[in-house]
Amino acid sequence: MPPPVLGDDGTQRFTVPAQHVIALKLSAGSTLTLNDPEGGQEVQLAAFDNEGNPAINSLGVAANSDIASLRQWMDSNNHISCQGISIFGAQSKALSKHSYTISKDCVCFIAAPGEDMSAEQPMPPTDIIVGVSGTGVIVNDQLPTPLGVVSRDIRIHNSTAEAYLVKAGEYIQIIDVCGRQCSDFIAIDASRLAQGIEKPICPVTTRTLMASAFPGPGLHDKFYTDDQVSVIKVIQDTVGRHDTFNLACNAKYYDDSGYPGHTNCTENLNAALGPMGIAPRKGWPAINFFFNTGYDDYDQHSSCQPWTRAGDYVLMQAQVDLICGSTACPDDTSPANGWNPTDIHVRIYAADSHFEKGKAFRKNAVADSTMTKKTAFHDRFATLTQHFVEYNGYWLANHFSNYGAIAEYWACREKVVLMDLSPLRKCEVLGSDAENLLNYAVTRNIRKLAVGQVIYTAMCYPNGCMVDDGTVFRLGQDNFRWVGGCDGAIEWLRKVAIENNFKVVIKDSNDQLHNLPVQGPLSGDTLKKVIFTPDDQTNIEDLRPFRITHGRIGGPQGAPVTVSRTGYTGERGYEVWCHPKDGCEVWDAVWEAGQEFGITPLGLEALDNLRIESALIFADYEFNDQTDPFEAGIGFTVPLNTKEEDFIGRDALIERKANPQRQLVGLILEGEEIAGHGECVRVGRQQVGTITSGVRSPILNQNIALCSMSIDYITAGTQVEVGKLDGHIKRIPATVVGISHYDPTKSRVRA
């Protein structure tokens, strides 16, 4: 069961994942609240007393359903069956709630049933949020559910430290019990200490070898000693914000701050580690977990409250036998511990445990976190590379072994590639007002969109600045799909729908639909070998750009897929969309079909090269929520002259178009040094632009960039300089050119 999140009001919050069931122990006097955040999701409940007898009346209601889905789950697991209640359902609105006061102690089973999304079942199942509050709440320790079988538990009470031994291969989980609490960590190679050689983790060496302020799950996951021996690696991290630049707090720190004699981590570590033969220090160069520090553009150090919430943790695996020390930092003189030092908890797991690598991902600041996921195609791509990076909550390949970014790039320009873009955010927009909502929420004219057509568009705030860019698929008269880059766009759509009383259901379909882009001049030849289309669907050879067709892999009985003539490479291409359970079948078929055409896997590094050449914009690079579509180079998505109906941001965009300040342009730089994102572009001393993306173009044999440029300097041929270092000491001459360096007419996409 997912661990609870404790709200500021004392409410315990649980998530019931779609197509799953959880069980909660409820006590008399507590209040159970069920929330359907997206709408249209049935919830089934059953309850039992302490003797295992049906007790749905403990919730103050009588059974009203045979709760078939929940009964099936319970039968398979507990060999029991019962009546229960069913609430919400297809007609429930987003944010619908039901509350029940518990009259007797009971165990309540809560399920979020639903079928996999399909053409016959267009509404995907979604998560339910459960709250438990009131005087009868059973408040457990705020520790997260153990990740596995715990070998040892070590409690570090606030303002103290503990030392402990860890064998090679064992796992160490350091947990912030209450949130907003730092923990200094020391790990010393035990075998070398036995030889009289003291080798603790060295933050300086670690930063140098990992090329990062601190290691994290994935490629750059190791901590090193000063002689460059890896002694521990990070497996999971639910925070992603730590400090490796500062000493553990020490007597001098407090003395100089006016708090002489204050308890400090260094002396606590000295006391804990001393009996193990480790010499005391005046300041330990510790790994300061959960410590929220930074350095600004003027090299000034800052410290603020940690990002941690109750139960957040770091999980590591020892590479050698270690003597470890952990503290619960006593600093109550600064925001470092939220002004209120609390406990730290350490769990040790056996070496034969298995834990997936992952980082915490949150859709928004208040959402529960999820660990980095694998896409439907991950296991297939993992046979070709270990170079995965986290993107939008998923592991994606950055480049592939025995290929490399340059080879992958040329395969896309000349042959055919396949890649994974499943982390794109998808939602289904369903209902009688679906067209009305989307026509109001995006800039393009959705009323002109035919069934089976796709359109690229911007989505804007009322001030004309962008929420996101994305595509809208029309699957039926009242069935649409939004595909974009961020969760915020889906949240914005839902907000607009609620505020304007549109009769729609907006359902997140990320876990129901993954996509395998197949791109390059030979992509059509590859797919026509494996995509079967029934007579009422367009075949692959005839599928035009921004159109979709529905088919199956290999024949009428194969895995169902939707194929769209879309892409993000500047080449002819397709995207194959399928349910995750069919991912391996789809990948295998495409990979096999592409062998005769030299099919190659494509990673994010090569994709970035391809999209920059073709001026395909990327969030937080070419645009953000301070950029309008005209400034982002996609003014064509704002048809002010032909879309007469109002849409969000229309008035602001009319004014912005009439009074432009910036525009996205292309640059060709002299020399081979690539322009970096955020670097300044100057004429004399004046900054006139900012680099959004830069790359060396293999096909053009040029050093190119995209630049957000002041409107006075957008004329092709204008000479500017890209500022390196401080923007003045070193300059690279550059020439303004059109926005798209490669195939500006998009003739290859339409081929």
C-alpha cells in the first residue's frame, strides 16, 4: 500500500492507484473522505470488523452493490466475499467527495476499478485520494512503509549522532521522520581503517568525478574517497536536494554566531565514532543530506529550509565494508532544520535485497511523489544501453552503446530510428462539451479538426503566455486526446472546465498509453510491414501528416495500436501508441521489420540535435510561462484572423502581436564552441538576446543556435556576439539567420 502523507491539519492522506485496492484500519470516531480528483472514476468499498465479519454499516451506510471488482481482488487474496458500496462512477465530476464517520473499529477495503483504456472503453481508470481525519485517527509513526525486510533499525534522536557498521552490498536508508530535518553522514572504508588508513567519503573528489553537486540515482550515483575509490552509491532519492560543500556544523560555527557551547554535529560524530578508533576532527567534511544550500551568481552562499517532507529518504548501497555515522542536526539557530530539530531514522537492508533505482517525481508542489518509472519499452531499450537519464518521471535512454549520438542522428536523417517518448503527458477529453472546451483552451481552431486528424497548438494563460505546446487528436465526435509536455497543462484544462461549467471529463491516460516514435525517410517502409489496418482505416502508405489510423501489429489478432503521422525530428515520421502491456510486442515487431533498413535506436542526446536543427521548440528552453507563441517561434498556431471565437489569451495575443518585443531566430556561430542555454547575445555592451539552445550540426557542418532576440536585431545577416564567461571577457561572433536551419519548408516531413 502507498504510504500515507500527513497533512498540516493532521489528516492522513492515501492514494488508491487506478485498478488497485488498499486496506485501511479505521477507528471509531474517525472520518473517511474519498476524493475523485479527475472525475468519472468508480470507487468500491467493503468493511470488516475485528472478527472478519462484514461491517459496511460501520461507515453509516448499507450495502448497495455486489462490488464485483473488489470482491474478485479480495477472493484471490483473502478468500472472502461480501457486499459493499459503490460510489462516484462515470457521471461524477472532478473533485467529487464523499465522507463517512466511522462508528466502530473496522478494516476498510477501497478499490478504484476499471478496464484498460481501448476504443471500446475510451475513459481510462484513474487514482482516488483518501483522507482519514478526526479524533479517532490511528496516528502511526511517520516512517514510510519499509522497502523490504529490515535487518536493523537505528533511531537517531534529535541533536544526537549514532555510529553503525554496514557490510558491502547492504543498503542504508536514511529517513527524515518529521520533515525539514538535516542529517550529516560519514562513511569510512572499514578494511583500510583496520590497516590504520582513515578514508572517509570525500565530497570534493565525489563532485569532481560525478560532475555534479551531489550524486543521484542513475549514471552519476557514486560517492568516492579522496583516492578515487567508490565506496557507496545512491539507489533512490525522494528529495534531490543535499549539500556536499559545507562541513558538518561545529563549535566554531556556533561560537562565531553568538551561540557558544551549542551542541553540534561534529562533536556528536566524534563521540559516536571515537570508540571505533576514528580520530576526532574540528569539522567533519560530511555529506549533508537534506541540507538545502546554494550559491548565487555572485558566489554568495545561502541556506534555507529543507525540501523534505515526513518520510522522505535517501537509499544507498555500500560498495565496501563501512563504518558509518549519521546525525540528527541540532541547528535551531537557522532555517536549516525548519527552526525545530527532530529525529532521523536509519534502516539497514540485507545485501540480497533488490531495489529499483529511482528519484521522486511530483506533478505539482502538493502532489504525492512517485519514484522514477520504466516505460513499456524500457526493458527492450535496456538491452542496448545502460545510459538512462530521468525525464519527466521516467527513465529514458540518453544514447546507445555501440551506436552513439552521431550515428543515431545520421540514422534518423538517412534511414530509420525508433525511440521512446512515453513520458509525454496524455489526457482524454470526453463529453458533449469536449470540443467547446478545447476550442476555448487552445489557440488553434478545434472546430475545423476532423475525426482522425491531429493539430499542433499552443495553450495560453489569459496574459498570452504559454502553458504548454502540444497536439490535439480528434478520436470521435466528442472524444479528444491532448498530448503535451507537462502535467500543468492537464491541470489547467481541468481548471478551465470546472470554472466554465463545461460538461466534460478529463482523464489522465499516461499509464494507459505509451508511444514509440519511428522516424526517418524509411519509417513508412518499416511500419507498413507490421501495421495491419482494417478496411475502414487508412493504411500506412496513404497516411498523411497530422493524421491517425487505428490498426494492429502483424494482423487482425495482434496488439491494438494507434499510429499518428507526427514526430519531433524534422523528418518523415510516425508515432506508434499502445497500451503498456503490449509494449514489448510492438517494439519487437518494429525492430524486426526495420532490420533490412538499418534501423537504429535513438536517444535524447541525438534527438536534441535533430530538433534544434529543425527549430522544434522545447519547454524551459525556447518557451516558458513568460513567453507567448509569437516569441517562441510558433506564431502560426495563433490564427487571429480566421478563428473568430474567443479563446484564452486572445485579447493579450492581439496586443502582443501588434507590439512584439522578442522573436526566436537562428544563429550561425564562428568556430566550434557551442553556445549554451541561457548565454547572452550582445551588440557592443548591450544584451540583445539570450541563447535558448545550441549544437554543432552534422548535416550542415555548422555551429548553430536558437536565440530569443530583441525585435530590433532579427533581420537575417545581422552581426551579433555570443557572450561567454561573464559575457564580456570572451565573445563568439555570430550571424542571424532564419529560425529553421534545416529544411525550413518542412518538405521532408511531408514527403
